[in-house]
Amino acid sequence: MRFLLNAAGQERHQVALPPQAAPQLQHLLEAVRADLERSVSPALAGELRHLTHWPAGPRGLDELRVESVTLLGWTSGLVLAMLGQLEAAQLRQQTAAQQRTLFPPRLPRRFRRGGRDREPGPLIT
């Protein structure tokens, strides 16, 4: 995942865009940012707005390049954090399953066969 993001970043820096492409790129980046804001929690959307707060109006290619890198970095950080959480949850589940196998739950002594505190069963008549 990280390799693909880095490769995309390198390709982006090698491409020379004509100045006429700036409005279209700005529109695209604004659409991506709005889509991301709708797709995440309000707290994460606020963080994204804080990081990508740009003045209204047309921006130059250099500013758009910075915005693009910011969006890519934030999104890759979010994806890596999600993958880390999933991996941690999976590890917890595996550990719990191993512990259940190695140390099965024991019945309280009073319910075990021959236990001192065992309650008498029903009388059969």
C-alpha cells in the first residue's frame, strides 16, 4: 500500500501540467475533499477541513500540488491507521482463541464431580 502511494506521488511530481489545467484540478481536488468529508466521522472531517483550509478563489498549480499531497498524506494516514486497528483486533481475537484452547474455563468447585460444596441433586423416589 505504502509503495503504491509513494509511486503515485513520484509520478505526480514528474508530470508538468499546463496552467490551463489549474481550474479543472482545483475542482477535482475540492470534489475529492468533499467526498472524503462525507465519508468519515465528524471529528475526522473537522481534522481534514483544518488541514486543507484554502482561501476561496482560483489557486496556482503549486498550491494545488500542495493540496493534492496533503489529501494524499491524510488519506494514506487514515488507511494505515484503519489497517493497524484491524490487525490489532485480529491479534486480540487470535490470542483469546489460543487462551481458550490452552486454558478452558473451569466450572466452580461446587459444580464439579466430587466437589465439597456440591449441592445435592433432586431426590428420586
